[in-house]
Amino acid sequence: MSVDSKKVPEKTKNVPVKTERAIKPRKHVPSEHVLKTFDDMLEDFRRRFQESIWSPWEWMPIEPYFPGFPMREAFSDLIDTGSKFIVRAEVPGIPKDKIDITVTKDDIEISAETGTEKEEKEKGYILRERAYSGVCKKLSFPEEVLPEKAESILKNGVLEVTIPKKTPTIEPKKHKVTVK
């Protein structure tokens, strides 16, 4: 009797046959790379969004669309020198008489606004231009300061405020440690 002529039981005729397949390994993408890519995309979006809204030279008036956001936050640095804090804030195009600085023992608040209006009347047309620029920033100090001794200077659109600390901290001595 040949193998072909044998009868195969009914139950085994339509049973699917399992075959083994090799699984192709995924290309490994470090999670830091993915997160950095998303961070870069979000930062680019945030920067472009801020530039389109807060730039004083934009053609579109912002006030009707964003009435609650008349100012942008000033880009700033808080530097601890040991005996004093130095705050640097960008206030481009704003004259020093339009800048308001308030210092308390715990924080500093910088706000500045400026605006211009221009009107030209010529034969057949009237040209009106308005520009507004404003910045604000509030920073908290990690240590108590002496607000009455604060000094400031404005140079090339950068405001620098120097505030002495109430109790200066001494720079700790550095000790080099060798790796074993």
C-alpha cells in the first residue's frame, strides 16, 4: 500500500500548519534622540509663534486677537557672583525713561513699554503707522538682597541691574578628587 492511498482522518485535513518565521530585529533608536528631536520641534514652534505675535514690525495688529497678552517676557539672566546678583534683561528699542524696575528683598520685576505713532497726509492718501513694544519679567532671588542699594545701566538694548546680597556668600574652596 502506498502512502498516497492511505486515508487521512477528517479532523486533520483542514488544520492550519504552523511555520516558523524569523523575526526581523527593529532598528534601535535611542530614546534620548527621539526626545531631543521632539524638544527641538517644540522649541522651533514656540520660537516662531512668539516671533509672529510679539515682533513690533509685524504687519498684523495683535491687540484685537490677543487682548490679554500686550507684552512679551523679557529674555534674562540671573547671575550670582557671591556678594551680589546681576540681572541682565533684553529690552530692545525701549528708552531708559520708559523702563520700570521694582526690587524687593525677595524678587525683582522689570517692565517696559514704548509706542510710536506716525501720520502723513499727502494728496490723495493718509498714512498712519503705530508701533508698540513691551516687555516684562519677574525673577525671585534665592537669597535675601538689599533693594535700596540696587543699581542699573542700559546699554545697547540690554538692561543690567546689580543688587548686593544681604549676607554675601563666600566662594567655597575647590578640592580636586582623584578617581581610583
